[in-house]
Amino acid sequence: MYDVIIIGAGIGGVTTAALLAHSGYRVLLLEGHLEPGGCISSFRRKRPDGSEYIFDVGATLFGGFQPGGAHDWVARRLGIRFPVVQLEPAMQIWLPDRVITRTGDPHGWQVERQTAFPEQAAQAERFWQHQERLADISWRFAAQHPPMPPETPGDLLRLIPTLRPELLGLLPHLPRTVGNELRRCGLTDRALRTFIDAQLLISAQVTADECAWPFGSVALDLARQGVFYVEGGAWTIARTLADACIRDGGEVRYRTWVTRILLEHGRAAGVQTQTGEVYHARHVIANLTLWDVQRLLDTATPPALERVTRTIPDAWGAFMLYLGVDAAAIPSDLCAHHQIVCDYAVPLGEGNSVFLSLHPAFDTSRAPAGRRALTISTHTRPEQWWAARSAGRAVYNERKEQLAGQMLAAVERVLPDIRRHIRYQQSGTPVTFQRYTRRERGMVGGLGQRPAQSGFAGLGTRAAHVPGLWLVGDSIFPGQSSAAVIQSGIHVWRTVRGELRFDAARLRKGTAKVPQK
């Protein structure tokens, strides 16, 4: 009998496992893949000549390692170190007619935005200053790790000490969107609106007219807080946390797919694996999407969970290009991250907006000598890839080649000679993500941060509506990104630790039955 079983070693799951093991609980972390990290991980590709590349699976841009950030808090709590380097500038955004450099220097960013968008500079400055004020309030609130969203009277009691008078200033903004604020400031400049939409799409999964304004103010603030490179690839984050879990007595088992969440008297009591093994625990934590939790519960899906999965908007998928290229194709002074928008008149995603990340030259572990590893991604709707796959391999491959060509054309804005320097190329679709991560339809990035799914209205750790079953990851508050899912891991750790302490107190008093398994 374990105290806790955690399904999935994505960043949220492995964070929770490490914190609970460090707190002295018996923890079993089950992961179907060969490596921890889920979509925030890496993979190795060996070439016939013996050389190899290390590519990041999905996420390539990381925040939260600055002092007081979520990663920093976990590192100090566990006594570990994440090997990261802050990147400055954070990224460049290539619009059809201009290039904007995002920097962590507040004054430098103010000068850059006024220079890049001179048409409505005064109105825009009111927007940006308001955005930064709201973001500062939210960062201070998040640093206290409040139980968000509050789901029980106990959560409300724990929330009260984290409340400050400045939070009252956020209340009128809770139902508003970033688009509402842009209209309030009279901002109609197409270039500025496209820039904001593009930045929100990669950090909030929705554009300004849909994005909750409080969340959007934080999403637009990531560069100011600091963007970091993880030495050795994204999987270093999860590996460091998994090692900490094992160090403190937790068990981590790879190549172990969970196929069923077991219930006893309506309460989560354990899991069954693909090979038929059964493990029991007092609590089960699922680092899964809501749809995947529903699938593992099978016919026992609570009506409330079914209602959520039926009504909540679907998440995005990603189309990925993994390239090994000659280092000669990359200027020595080029920053690591680039967002490229091709056409103002075309909706974002589907190759019209792409994100390019290249590993810094100083990290020689990622590619053979004289080469660099590049990851290129675009938002895409998963349904079209499953339809193409159903139509046959030829249709599926043709769609892959078409979108890959479109994305390479976009990247040529940054790297004009990229095509003749490609030495290795591989692509991935939502079908690929589903095969390797088993996330529903290959959806990645979490839920779009609309007012109805954000902040106090967001989904919490109890969103499965099954006693003893907790959720962690990008489906619940605060949402997507490694820093956000680590924040959800901290919250689940606090909550489950409190439940375990309460259970232990009841056992000592003799008011609870001792489990027989």
C-alpha cells in the first residue's frame, strides 16, 4: 500500500512526486515512456554515422527559474539545482513588416515597444503599464502558493491569509479579456494587435479577444520575468526532479502504462497497468488531461467530469519540425527564440505563425560538432490530422510535407539559407503526440485561458469529482508552461499532504479503519 500513486511523470507529476517523497511519504510514480517530462522533455536521434541530436519534444521556452519563481521555490525546497542559463534577449518576434526584440530589461522593453509601434505609442503605453501593474499583483499573489481555485471551505480558509488589499483591484478585471482592455485603450493598430495575439497564443493558447485579462497580463510578462535555457535539453528538468524523488525514497517506474484507475466504494484506491499489475494507494494523482482521466475511469465517470469534458473547448495540437543543420546557417549573434508571423490577414497557427528555438552554441551536447539542433512548431487543430490519417498514408504524408514546407518558408525570414544546410529533418503531428504521450487526440499546451476557465473560474485539483483522485498538470490552474504545471504540483502536494496528515491523525485517534491492503 502506497500513500500516493502518481500517473504520469510529466513536469507536474514528477514535481508532486518529488515533494511528497521529500515530505516522507511512500510514493510510486508510474510513467509509460522511457524518460520523464512528457511534453516538456527531449529525445535522442542517432544517425548512421554514429552522431546524434537531442531535440526538445514540445516546450522549448522556459520561465520560473528566477528568484521566487516556481522552479526556484521547488529547487530550494528539495535542495536541488536546475542547470539553467538566463537568455537575454528573451526572443524576437518577426511580423510581416518589422522585427520586435523582447528583453527582460524594463527600460529597454519600453523603448523597443514605442519604437516598434509608433502609430499609437501613447495609447499603447497606457496598456503596457496597466498590464505590468496587474502582472506584478498576480506574481506577488502566486508567490504565496494560494489554493486556487478554492474548492472547499478548507481551501477558503487557507486562501484568506494570502489575500492582500491590492487584490481588490483585480476583481473588476476578472470577467474581462485582453481584447476588452485593448479596445478600452483605443488600440486599433494592426501590427500591435497581431503582436499581442501571437504572444498570447504561445502562452495562453488563445488570442486577445478570448484571453482572460488577468491571465493575459501575466502571459505578456514572461520576458520581463526572465526566459531560461536548460542545459542538455528540456528533459534535464524532469530528470533532476525524478532523481530527487528517488533520493528521498520514492519509486519511479518507466515503461509502465496505467490503463485503469481503480475505485472502491466510489473512492480512488489504486491503478491497474497495461501488464495487469495492480497497485493500491490512499490517494491517486493523475498528471493527465481531463479526457484521459475520463478514459481511465471507464464507466465510472462522474456526471460532473463528463459535463466538463463535453462542454470545455478542445485544446490545440502542435505540428513540429526537428532539424539538424550546419552551424554555418546560424549567425553567431542570433538569439535562441523567434516567433514568426507571415501574413496579417491570415489567422494565426497552421503555419502562419511558427516558433523557432535553437540550442545555444555553448551547449555542445545537443548536436555533432559543427551542427545545431533546431525545433520549429506551429499550433494546429488535431482533428484534421486524424482525418488525414484516416484518409490514408499518402494523404497524411502529403499534408505533413505541405505544412513543413510552409514552416520552412517562414523560418527563412530568420535563416535565409536554412534549406541547403539541413542535414536531418523529422516532423511530428498530433497523431505522433498521441502515440508517444497518449494524450487525448495528441492535444498539447493545456486549456485556453478564457475567463470561464481561468483564475477563480479555473479547474482545480478535485476536477475529476472522485474522492481520493487529484489532478495535476496543464488541464488545471494555472494552465500551460513548465512554471505553471510546477505551480499546480506545489498546490497538489500541499493539498494531499494535508489529507494524509488528517488521515494519520484519525488513525491515531482510532476514528478511521486501517486499510487492509
